[in-house]
Amino acid sequence: MDAYGESEQATGWFTIIDQHLAVPFKTVILGVEATVAKIDITNDDRIVALLSREGSSVTIPILDLPLPTRLPKGAEWVIAYRRWASERA
């Protein structure tokens, strides 16, 4: 698919990650286990993960999301997105 400009490219990455990444899955962030409940995209085109734990939730950039040792199905798209993003920085 063609993607013109960074906004369309981010939307393309979000779409492929959202379609292929198996959520929910557990991860550990700052030494605390949390569940990745959902992937979303913000108004400023950042792909984020919604983490939940004990009734609380927080959103973090998917670039900062620690992936578990046992990768969930579709995690290769997150890894590919990270590589793409690092090459653009």
C-alpha cells in the first residue's frame, strides 16, 4: 500500500500491528507485571500500548514497551516498526 507522508506511514504501521499483534499479553515494566490490553494511535500519530494492572491503566509509546521473553504472536511487527522508527530518527 502507498503511504504518503509520516502520518499515513504511522497509520499503516498501526494498522498492521493492530491486526497481527496478539493482545492481551503480559509484560514487565519497571519491575511490575502488567497486561498489554490494547494498541492504539494518538492524534499526533504515536503508536501506543494500553497497559492495565489491578484496575489501573497507563498508556506508553510502543517504542518503549518491553516485550516479554516469550514473544506474543505478531511481535515481529513491533520489532520491524522499531527498526523503521530508529532509521527515521
